[in-house]
Amino acid sequence: MKAKVPGWFALALATATALPAAFAPGGEAFTKRVETALLAEPNMLAKPVARIGYAQSLKVEAVKGAWLRVSDGKNAGWVFGGNLAEEKPSETRGMDGLPVAASETTAAAAARPLVPAAEEYSARRGLGKAVEDLTWLKTQAAAVTPADVKAFLQEKKKGEFQ
């Protein structure tokens, strides 16, 4: 017969093991995104105070749940623990020297910075439907508020609410 574990105990255990041991005050962590925003407070909607490049070393100053207060010597701020790695990521994984191989991204993510160029191209080539689609998409995106994002993440238990 298996002993029942109280729900609060299981939750506490899961939370306690959510961050690696290296993520402790005085420890070191590394950025694992092309650009990692340091936030003014431990909240996904907080204002970015600095941006740190890929595979950069950060000193862990404090831990608050799944959030870490980190610094790189001149910049300091809060980062969600899921955006950091215990070990320094490879700085040149792809043949092109980029930290992420092109085969590991999606067309949507790769094209995201090209939205203004896509609009200009579609207008120049007479692709009116594409312009309409982009305009519709921008309107839909503008209608989503930070409160909507937070409610979605809470409901789905994503990001800092996992």
C-alpha cells in the first residue's frame, strides 16, 4: 500500500527543486537566449532595465521563487530562471557562427524581424491580400493587453506561474 503524500507537500517539493542548485546567491548562471532582458522587478511584465547577449556569465545575487536577481558587473535585474543555464552554452553551434542553428528555429520566428520589410515587399509587388493579412494580425496583436497575457499564463500554468 502506497502512502499518500499531501498535495501541499508535493507542491512544495516541486517548487523547491524547480531551480538548479547552482542558482543560489553567489552562484553563476549563463544566458541561453540570443538576448536576455534584465527586468526591474521579478514579474514577466516588468520594464527591462538592460539586455544581455547569448552565453554571458551572470552572478546570482538573490533568488525569489523562480526568479533570480543577477548582474554582469555593470547591469543588474531580475530574470526568470528558465531563461538561464547552469553551464555556459556553446557560443558557435551553427556553421554560420550563430548561437542557434537555423534548422532549430521556425520560419515564423526567423521572419519576425522582417515584418516591416514584408509589408513593403507585399505593397511593392501588389500582394494586397498579404498587406490585409498583416494589418489584421497587427490589429489582433494590439488588442491583447498585458493583463490578458498574465491571465492566460496563470490559467495555463506557464512561465512564472508553473
